Amino acid sequence: RAPPGSAHVLFPMPPKTRASAPARSAAAPGFFQRHPNVFVYVPNLIGYARVALASAALAWAFTDVPFALCAYFLSFVCDELDGRFARMFDQCSEFGKLLDMVTDRLATAGLLMVLSSKFPRWFWVTLQLLLIDVASHWLQMYTSLLSAKKSHKDVSKNANVVLRLYYTNRAFMGVCCVSAEVLYLCALALSDATIANVNGVNVFANALPKTLSVSVPALPFLPVSCGLAVAKTITVITLNRASLATQIAVLTIPGWLVKQWTNVASLAEACVALVEFDFPKGKEKENNRKKR
């Protein structure tokens, strides 16, 4: 028989140790940080709100103009906020960039179509503005992908001064974009009799012309039905000078003109870039040297 306590000798007990704590995993990124779920980034949530507000504005544009103006304006404010929050929280993403650009283009296109319905005389003008806007941005995106640019806003050093200023100076670009949108919103406001009757500054009203006219030379090669066989002066628009909406619209015209000019210039530059992609200048010079 084993003496008392011998069991501890034959089968020694392992020494008592503290249970080792599980290794701490790295802290997961928070909601207001850069994380894998891009669809719920703060700027993208703001982008979804933009889509909802712009859709509501267009849906009510024919029945409740004041509500449509407020909804569209809030959507436009969100356009400024999403970029700020994207940089603040380091939540810039390719999905967010595309969401922002597509929402911009579709919202503006929808607003132009609403105006073409409210002002049928301006249908072809609004259609041309829409086509140039969409075409210039689409071609810019396509050429930026071909040339592996980080953004369609990257312009070449050979681009003209105004185009480079537009895409490199955020303040200048902001003024032009805001001017274009505000001009369209003023046109929508003038379609509502109550808003159109809100008077602005009398001094400014007296300084504005009653009508905007264009002198058209004789165009005998056009059909007689066009009425342009002889030179004439065409009244483009009759201004409601006393209306506040008209006065604001007049102030936005310079920025709007620059915006349309940059659209056309960007379209032309993108077309040139496409041709140069097929026939690079460097290779062309090299081929010419070999032929010599």
C-alpha cells in the first residue's frame, strides 16, 4: 500500500498558471472611417438622398413649383456636402464618384426636360443643352479611362486657359455650376405666377431691357416656311423685369455661358484625345523618320 501523499509523487500535478487571455484583434474601422462596406459610406448615403430629393422635385414640378424648387435646391446642397464628407472621413470611392456624376447629369437632364415642357418654344434649346452636357461628360469619362487618368477632370497642359481654370480652381468651377443650376431654377420659378410676381430691386429692374432680340441675316437657302428668307430681328424673350427670379437669372448668365463653353471645349478636347489614342503623335513622327 502506498503511503499517504505518494500519489502526488507518482502523478505530480501540473503547476497552477493563469489562463492566457485571447489575443486582441485589431480594432475594426468605425462607421465614420474608411471601411469595406462602400455602399453605406456617409457621402454615398448623402448621394442617395440627392437622388430622392431630385426625383421628388421633378415629380412635383408640374403641380407644386415651390416644393419642387425647395427639393431641388436641397439636392443641390447635398451635392456640395457629399464631397466634403468624403474628404473629411477618407471615404472617397469610385462608386461615390460615379454616383455623384450620374446624379448630376440626370438631375440636370430632368430639369431641362421639365422646362422644355413648360416652355415649348425653348424645346430645341433645352434639348441641345442636354445633349452637349451628357456627351461632353461621357466622352471625358471614356477618354480618361483610355489614358488611365485618375479623374475626367484632369486636363492636359495644352488645354486652353479657361478650361484649365475651370477644372483646377474649385471656386471658379463652383460658381459656373451653381450659375447654371440657379438659372434653370429661376426659369422654373417663372413658370409659377405667384413666384413670378415676387418683385426684386426696382433700380435693377429699370436697368434691364424689356426684350432680348437677335438680328438674323437673310438665309435664302432655307425653306420659305422658316421665314428667314430676308433679314429680320427676332425677339428671343420678353423679360419680366420686376420679378426677383428674372433679376437673379440675369446675374447667373455669365457663369452659365462659361459652363456651356467648357462643355463644348471639353467635348472637342475629348474627340481630339480619341484620335490621338489611335494615332499617337510620337509614333507618327517616328514612322515619318523611318520613311525618310
